[in-house]
Amino acid sequence: SQQGEEDPQALSIQEGENATMNCSYKTSINNLQWYRQNSGRGLVHLILIRSNEREKHSGRLRVTLDTSKKSSSLLITASRAADTASYFCATAPYQNQGAQKLVFGQGTRLTINP
Amino acid sequence: KAGVTQTPRYLIKTRGQQVTLSCSPISGHRSVSWYQQTPGQGLQFLFEYFSETQRNKGNFPGRFSGRQFSNSRSEMNVSTLELGDSALYLCASSTRRGHWDTPQYFGPGTRLTVL
């Protein structure tokens, strides 16, 4: 079963607007990561936020983490056509160190219209 | 540094056959993980290798196996292919064992079609 669930499943906005995607997860985590995937290719790591962090920035990306609500959000500001991609959250459910694995959500398909 | 490379990029097989996929990690990365991506199930973890040993395994049947060589290159094998094995197989490397605090660097994937 999926640990993380993204919302919405699909998002279409105009270039220049901001895009917000949400991720909810079920169990306690060590950290949460966001990845981008362009059209059936490999994933690109965007940002990692640890369980003791509440907010993190990287360029036009802003990620928040609310461990009490078991949720995270990814904000992309001033969107560009090149941001068109699927975005996945991935969590590392807290277990014994030797049993860790990264669990991905189903992703949000973001389309930026020119 | 060169990124993660996967070969072949595309593969067409028939049911019952077996297939071997290859992954070369980023130089210096000792951890290699494999994932299966399908429209229905999404991204699912197959297994992780570190220092030539399988460290973690996902919930896949024994038809899925892998290995890692001393140069950290990894191969994944699927025997007795089924139609449901059609998927994008992604390899990822990282500097450390485990996934809990380390970004994963993904290759472009191998698109496997089973007819």
C-alpha cells in the first residue's frame, strides 16, 4: 500500500502562477522527499525535509512539513513551462535502520499552460 | 560526474522469457536500488544493494532478483515474464545504505514490454 498520497492528482495552471501540491502519509517518518519526473523518465530529487524541520526552500520551491497532521506541501512559485512534470512525495517510514525503504505516493501531474 | 545509466532503454519480450537489466551508479555511490513503475501501482520498491549484498527487499515474487558487483554496478533479473511485468524499471543510486536521509539519484529507466 502507498504511504504517501498526493493531492490533487492533476493540476493545470497558467505560466507565472503558483502551484501547490499536497502529500499526506500514514506513519511516523524520518524525513520526506519530493521528486520530479518528466514524461516517463527518471526521477529528479528536488528537496529533502527532515522530521524536525517545518519549512525548507530551494530556489522557487518551498516545502512545508506538519508532522502532527502527517502532511507536507510543495509550492512552486512563478511557474514555467519547464515545470510541467509529475511530482512525487516519498517518505521513509520509521523502522529499524536496517529495514528502511523509500515509499512513493501516486504523484501529482502538473501542467503549465503558456 | 556522469549520472546513473541504465541499459537497455527499451526492451520487448514475450511471456515466459527472462530478462536482465543493468544499472551503473554514479561513481562513488555504493547503494543501488531498483523500483518498478506502472500506471496502476505507481512506484514500488524492489530491492536495494549495498557492498554487493541485498539489504532491503520489497514485496515482489522470487522471479525478481538482482545482484551487485564489486564496482557497484547492479543487474536485475526477471524470470518467467508475465504480462503484468510490463513497466518502467528505475534504478537509483546513493552514497549511503538505506533511504532514510539520503537523496536518490535515478537513471532514465528501462521500459519493458511483455507481449
